[in-house]
Amino acid sequence: MVGLSACGSSDGDQAGGGDSKTVTLVSHNSWAVSKDVLAAFEKESGYKVRVLEDGDAGQAVNKAILTKDNPQGDVFFGVDNTLLSRALDNGLFQSYEPKGSDRVLPEYRVDQDKHRVTPVDTGDICVNYDKAYFSEHKLTPPDSFDDLIKPEYKNLLVTENASTSSPGLGFLLGTAAQYGDDGWQDYWKKLKANGVKVVDGWEQAYNEEFSGSAGGKKAGADRPLVVSYASSPPAEVIYADPQPKTAPTGVAEGTCFRQVEYAGLLSDAKNAEGGKALLDFLVSKRFQEDMPLNMFVYPVVEGAEVPEEFVKFGPQAEAPETMDPAKIADNRDDWVKSWTSLVLK
């Protein structure tokens, strides 16, 4: 995932006001869209888009909940299936069914009675590995959760804090799905004993700690395993200059957890009409087809085409771990509390 700076209107534009022609999108720091695609929306809708990026998805959701009575913007993008119930239970969103949302594939639809959130993209949270490291050390890369606790992978993995980071939480849920309510804590005890490193968020883990990323190489990173996304390898290819023929990183497919990201109209949005227009845009074919090479995620709308190079270097996992949203809602906070006590203390 690649974070970009805010785009659209300048900081001087007003985000609020009923007659405002600026609509403000609050997101995690991996929001991205092609300039021409955004410009076309702004021209057709008459709204200028202001983007406020607010850290990792977990941090952004927590802040949005704390400020929901006086929100920073009109639309929130980036709450995923690991955090969805927290957002809905705290009344973060109001009902709106975007035009074109009937084309969202059935397996991604949620909250169908109230339409408080709309699916926008999907991807897999997985352990990535640095191909060069494993080649140089004549070591087979891990391919499963079980592999990660083996002695040969001691002190190699960096992951994100499950209490502040969406991929960190997704990785925790993946282990809970794999080992069950009674087994995941024992697994994490073994992972901790095997030297797993925990940092606050994805940017730090991937771009500073992971030796396989372009940023990590510059920083002298020494961890060749990182919790990231199945779509991270194509980013390493597409953003490289010159572009390599093969991705320098790989994915341990037996460690993947399926993530779905949603957007919604904030409950006290000052520019609700602009927010509705923006949500319509997020499920449009134009935006959905623009996402893969910008945010490195898969579209959720039927008929949206995915670029060949994205599929080649970042295919979706064939059998990712999944979990019923109701089970996540019932257990997430207790699991995170237990995880924090077990891993961080």
C-alpha cells in the first residue's frame, strides 16, 4: 500500500457549510487516485475534493469516532471488516445507498438494511518476504503461520500493533481463525519467543523495518519478513525505476486474511450532498478500475477490469482466512486486550 499526500482543493477551502462546493474525505494514509480521474469527478459533480489522511486505518477510525460529533469531513474511507462493528456501534455513519452500489459483488455487501457503509475495495493481509535475503541465506521462505514459529525464522518478522493498525489486527484475526479461540494465544507466545518485532503501523513496518521494500533498503532495514498485503509486490515493481521483470518480494500465501474496506457518509457531515456524490464516485467503474495501480487493492464492483501487471505480481490468495463479522464484533476487543498483555508486556 502506498500513501500519497492530500489532493484536490487547497487548505484554504472550507470543508463545511451547506452550500459548500468542497467535499472532505477523511482516510488512512494509503488513499490515492489518478489526477485525471479525480479531475473528471470534480468537473462533472461541481465539487472540489479535499483529502485528510490520518495515519494507519486503525488510528484513523479511532480518531473519527472520537470526533464524530464534530467530524473533520463528510465521508470516511478505510474502515475495514476488522473494525467495522466498532464504527457502526459508535454511530459513525448515517444511511446512504450510493448510485451504482447494486453492482457491488454480493460477497462484499454488509449492513444491507441500513446502508451505513459501502464496500469499496478488497485485498489480502499477508506476510511478505524479501526474496534476496532468502536466496542469499539459502533459506526457503515461510509459507504458513506454522512456519513463522520455526527456529530458522527467529528474529526475522516485523508486524504492526493490533490495537492501532488495521493490518496488525487482520494478522491477529488470521491467527485466531487458524488456531481457534483456544489456540491463538499459545501461537503468539511461540511467535514472541521466536523474536517477532511489533511497531505501531504499516508505514513503519513496511518502509522502515522490512528489508525487501525500497524504503527499507535505503534505511538499512534488517527484517526480511513483514505483515503487509498480497498486493505489495506489484507496488515494488511498478514504482521501481527501472522496473524489474519480477517482483523483489513474495507472499506467504498460507498467512493471508481477507480484508474488505468500506466508506460511509459521516453522521454529522456538514456537506452531506457532496458526500453522497463522492460515495457515488467511489463505486463508479471509473474509480474502481483506477484503484489497483494507485491503492494496490482489488475492485468490488462487477465488471471492473484489473490491469494485467497487477494480477501478474499481486494475485489474490486462493484460500485466505476469513471470519464472520459478528464473531469479530463479539471478540475483537477482548482478543486485542489479551494480545496486548501477551505480546507487548
